Amino acid sequence: MSFARQVLVVALKDLRAELRTKEAINASFAFALVVLLLFSFAFDPEAETTREISGGLLWIVFAFAGTLVLNRSFARELPNDCLDALVAAPISGAALFLGKAFANFVLVMAMELVSLPVFCIFNNVGTPVSKQLGPILLVMMLGTWGLTVIGTIFSALTVNIRLREVMLPMLTYPILVPALMGAMLITKGLVLGHPLSGDLVTWLKMLMGFDLIYTAVSLVLVETVLVG
Amino acid sequence: MTAVAIEGVWKFYGDYPALRDVQLTAEPGSCLALIGRNGAGKTTLLRTVAGFSRPGRGKIKIFGTDPRETATRSKMGFIGHGISVYDELSALENLTLFGQLYSLPDPRKSAMEWLERTGLERVRNGLVREFSRGMRQRLAVARAFLHEPSLLLLDEPFTALDDRAIAVLQRLLREALAAGKTIVMSTHQLREALELASHVALLNRGQVAFHGPRTPEMVSDPGYVYARYGETA
Amino acid sequence: MREKILYVLGALAVVILVWNINTIVPLPAERNQGVVFKIIFFHVPLAISAMLASGVALIASVMFLITKNFEYDALAVSVTEVGLALLAGNLVTGSIWGRQAWGIWWAWDARLTSALVCWLLYAGYLMLRNAIEEPTQRATFAAVFSIFAFIDVPIVIFSIKWWRTQHPQPVFWGGGSFPADWLPHFLWNMLAIALVAALMVDVRLRQEESQRELDSLRRMAHAI
């Protein structure tokens, strides 16, 4: 079976399993909405300053709620020792990783696409966001891919250890600092009405570079993590 | 070509050797029963042979190749302590998924076939989490046999099986042996296993204490091997 | 024999440090920032040593993954722990300097922020190690994480620096001049700090060896 097909089979399996139980996705949606609500209490939605920081706040919501999905990624293989069956199957570790990463990407993007309109309503940034929807979606996808890649490989790294739910965010967020920073700054600029050019484009390139580098590193190291 | 060749294998947990210089072979068409006390290293050995982890020293060859090679993995079937099927999917979905992962020409058809052979065709659309224990175990067996592997690695397969599942497994194993497949099985249920086995190996603290053909004495008195080759008390 | 070398090196480091401090104290106070600017004699060597530690950790991690030799794993953890201590020293000296020169304990200055993120990265490495019981798995996973962390270090430094050039803020170390004739003292201090770091790594290495022996003896005892 070709590599692409292996990736697809794994991704569809994860998505089907998740959509049937909806455990992670529901928790993720709920968490995102609660955090958005809490931000509205902390920051006055009417103030001009809120509009300025809103781009950054959005990514905090995405990162935290996204981790709930990413945690499940390899953890869902633990009951019944399903991970054994996947590792024993004649698919490469890279295909397994990429399939899971794609499934996670879809799920986290779904959470983000639901959170975005809510965010716009709560913070009165609907108009500026809709004007820049294309670039904002682009940043969301690039930033989410970075979050997903690191989250998925670290999900594999932490699958068997104590306090997994705590360890995953603690390991992932420091690594993600450059990506989250870039995504926050670009989104902030876009929401403020700046076009996607100049400085913002440089951040975009950095984000793409981050995604490429860590996807490559993960693909190389995943077999070591799974088999040792 | 030997089906399984374990050459001078050591496995370390930190500095502690769980397997020490293990030398074992299994010829095609044979059934090797791996016996030993708890902690002797049976599970570690089986998992290393199956390719779940690499040996610290030594080599493992399955049909002459490395167990991690993709082509080799398609020829191997493994049943471990868990059933390795997904609770959230149905029996049919599970087997179809594994059929796809093993590149079977018609995954759905193979899945249906094996559901029938393990007596699960009537519950094929039921979610695994609703299954009884015996049904789950039969599904695990179906998953391992689905891709018609040439080598079956089974870790205490008869433990905690109900009677129906034991009967199904024994039938399938006999059919596999008759078809020339190779089986390596670790076990505590000496009677069921020794009936099927052609060879026996005793593991003691990570080392092979005995390896040879199964004799009539072993079947009539399962404690025979322990008494003769294992440690006293 | 090894112990004797350690004692000698330790004594040497102490001698250099004491002698150096004696030489630094009477140096003229820096024009703009006063006496506290001399903290640079410690602040920067700590950073450089920490970066060296991070590089050694990477090499040790990669070597472990290739050879599976636990000596490399012991080196990786020892060097990372010492590196964390050095980096913490860097953060504390940076913060003290900021307090004296600017009146604030912290500013999101590029270098200090990068140091903080890197500190969190490698603290994660230690936490990961603590959470894994089995030695081989612990060493393997820690090595993988160390590789991820090391790759992130330049990305973090660069992106935070770039963030700060876009949004300039008071640069903690800006505005001070470093006279050329101070350079030898700086280098001596660098040597002393590197020596102390190497010593700490060695002590930690031996502790790690003993721990490994204990672990395997314990496992062996359980198996009987």
C-alpha cells in the first residue's frame, strides 16, 4: 500500500473513532468557549486595547483547547494495547505519525473554526476579521500545523508516562514559543487591519520554516519513539 | 530457511539483562511452546521477536530478514495481553481497518470471512465495547489471523479465554500448522499448549534452560520440564 | 585518580575566581551604570557555559540513540542539569542588573526572554525524565526530546530577537561599554566558571552511574 494511502487509512481511523465518541472534541469546544468567556471578563471588550491584543488571545485559546485533542492522539491507542497492533502492522512509523497528525489537524481546526466566530462576537472584531479572513485562515492553518506536529510527536513520547495530561502541555508550549509568537503577531496585525506584507510576511515565513523543520525532525525520529 | 532465528540476543532494562544470550530457532511448520515462570522473560522475548523493541545485543531474523522490515511484518501475526482492537469501532470496521493496513486485496471480504470463522458474523456491526469477554478474545484471534501470516507469535493466548474461544483458537492453530505455518507461543496453560507444540523451550531468568522437541513425557506430565531443567523451588 | 584530578581542578577554579574577583573589584566603575555593570563578568560566562552545555547535551543524546551506551545518557542528563543551573544564574544576574540599572526586576529584553524560554525547555527535559521509570525508555525519550529542544534554541533566540527589533524596548545590556583591557579578566572568569561547571557535571555523572547500578541490582533482587 502506498505511503499516502497508509496515511489516509490511519487518519480516517482516528477521525471515525473520535467522531463516534466525541470525547476530545467536545471537551475542546467547551474549553475554548469557557476561556473566551473568561477573557471577556478579564478584558473590557469595548476598549481599543482589547482589539489590539485580541489576535494574541485567540492563539492562547487555540493552544490550550488544542492540547485537549492532541493528548488523546496516542492515548487513544492505549486501551486494549491497540498501539501494538499499529506498530506491528506493515506501515512505516512515519505514515502512522502523519496519519495521526492529519486527523489531529482536522479536529483542532474544527475547534478553531467554531471558536473564531464566537471570538469575533465576544470581542466585537467581526468586521476586521471578515475583511482579512483569507490571511487569517492561512495563519490559522500554519500555526495549527506547528501545534499539531509537536503535539502529536510529544503525544507519542508521553503516551506511557505518569501525569501525561500535565506533561504534554509542559513539554509542548516552550517548544512552540516561536510558532505561537509568530501566529499571535500576525493575527494581531491582521485584526488591526494591516495587510499581509512586510514584517508580517517575514513572520509567516518563519512559521512555515518552523513547520517544515519540525515535521521533518518528527518524521525522522518517530520510529525511534515507537520502537526504540 | 528458518522461520525464526534468535541469535545471541540480550535485552536490557537499564543495566539489568532481562534476556541473556538467548539462542533459539523455530523451523517452518513447527510450533514452539515457550514456558517459564513469571518474570523469566517470555513476554520480553516474544515482543522483541515481534519487533516491538530492539534487542540490546544480538540479532533476530524472521525468514532471514529483520522483523522491522515492512515485508516481514506482513507475514507476522501477534496476539499479546491486550486484544488490540478498537472499542469504538465495530467488529467489521476493526477487521476491515486491519485488512487495509495489511494491504489485503479485498479487506471487507477477508473481514467477513474471518468473522464467520470465529463465530462473530452475527455481531459484526456491534461495537467492540459492547462485546462479552469471549467475543472480544475471538475478535483478537480474527485480527491476528486475518492476513494469513506465516508466523504467529502468541503471548499466553489461552489465559483467560472462555471455552468457546479456546476451542476456536485451538482449531485455528491446528489448521495453521497443517498449512505449514509457524507458531511461537508462550504459555502457562501447559496442557493446551503442549498438545499443539512440536518443540518446547524453557526460559529461566532470561536464559534458555532447555530447548528441544516435545516428548510424550511432557504432555502427560506438564511439570516434567520444570522439574528436569528448571530450578528447584 | 579521578578524584584527585577533580580536587585539583576544583581548587584551581576557586583560586582563579578569588584572584579574579580581587582584580575586578578595584576596576573603575562603568560610566553609565556604575558598579553593578561588573556583574557582566558572571552574567555572560554563565550564558556561554549554558550554551556549551546545551551543545554537549545534543551530542550526548545523539550518541546515545546511535550506540545505546548509557554513559552518553548519563552525560546528557548531567550536562543538562548543570546547564539549567548556569542558565538560572544567568537569569538571576540579569534580573539583579536590571533592578539596579533600570529599577525593574524584569523586562522583556530579548536575551533575558530567550534565556527564560530555553530554561523552560530544558526544565521540561528533566521533568520528562522524572516521569519515566524504565531506564532504557527514559534515556531514549529524553534523547529525542533533547534533540527537539536543541533545534528550538536558535529558532527561539532569533524569533525573540526579531520580535524585539520590531517592538524595541529598553535593552538591559545596552548603553554599557566594555573596555578592552577588561577582556583578560573576563576570559579568566570564563575559564573558572567553565571549570566549575565541568566539575559539577562530573560529580553528577558519578551519581548517575551509582544510580544505574542500584537500579539494576534492585531489578535483579526482585527477579530472584
